[in-house]
Amino acid sequence: EVQLVESGGGSVQPGGSLRLSCTVSGFTFTTSWMHWVRQASGKGLEWVSRINSDGSDITYADSVKGRFTVSRDNAKEKLYLQMDSLRAEDTAVYFCSTEKFDFWGQGTLLTVSS
Amino acid sequence: SYELTQPPSLSVSPGQTASITCSADKLEDKYVNWYQQKPGQSPVQVIYRDNQRPSGIPERFSGSSSGNVATLTISETQAMDEGDYYCQAWDISTYMFGTGTRVTVL
């Protein structure tokens, strides 16, 4: 059974940092590209970032470019999202998802507020 | 930026057909996926590559694409089909989601 479990969400002040994790199982993580997608409360889905299987090819949405960094540890089967210089508009539930968006985690909530 | 436009809402009676559109420039050059999301839950893929149905998705869900418009069709709509629906496409390593359509079955 494919499982993706996000963790690391919480409350942070504007300008602060936080790192999200996504722990996966049930599929071959080492060959899978992965995504982060977020959703603000009552709003639609927003793609955040994509990383290829070995971390050599990464893309970001313009809204997070230069502030967020995606990475992965294939040995631990974990995906990460380092978020710096956080803003109120980054407040959202963050989901990790597989390459074709066919499997999603349950999401973890980030709140950026003073 | 590339935008996928959907109608904000759609109401359908049980047993009837719901059609949700997704429009964008040059959409005919891209594959479109569709997702269903119920309140408090993660999205679930219901159609991929315009018209392919993932394992476990009921046959009443179908997809098509023509020109700049992709369409998700729910035949014989059931109460359990209520939720938000999003189209999604990608272009040169950028991935986009549609604006979303809330489907109400009443």
C-alpha cells in the first residue's frame, strides 16, 4: 500500500523558517519524482515544487522561488521542504504527492502569523 | 502565467450528468488530469492523461479534451460525488491546477 505522511507543520512568525518532511512507503521512492502542493484554507490547490529522482532537477513555483528548497534522502525514503523567509501568504496545508499526482499525503498545516 | 479556468460551481440532480470544463490557451498540446477533493481530505485523481481512469475510480467518471477545453463528465451523479474538482496540466516543468469547481448534488 502506498503511503505518504507529511510532518513538521506548525506556527511560525513572518520571516521565520520551518522544514517539512514527507515519509513514504509502498513504492520505489528512489526512482520517483515527487511534488509539494499547498492549499490555503478555502482556496484551491497550488503547485509548489518538483524534484526528480536523484535531486539533480528541481523546479519551483514563482511564488516560492528563492525562499523554499526541496530535497530528498533516498536512503531514508524522505522528501523535505525547507521554507525560509516565510510570509503570511504561505499559510496553507502542504501536501506531498507522487510524480503523476496519483498518490497524496494527508497534508500538514503551516501557519505564518505574528 | 499559465491559467486553467473552471466554473466556480455546478449543481446537479442525483442521477443526472455533470460536466465540468477546464479551459486554457494551447490546452490541446497538454495532457490534463482531474482530481476530486472532499472537505478535510486530500485530493484523489479521477482522470489522468485526458481520459484515462485510475484503478478503483467508478466508470461514471470520464474525461475528454478538444481544442482549448478539457471536460470531466460524471454520469449518473451520486450524492457521494459532491466535492471540489480540479483540473491540472503541466508545461515545461511547471505544473498548474485549475481554479476548481464545487459540485453540489441536490
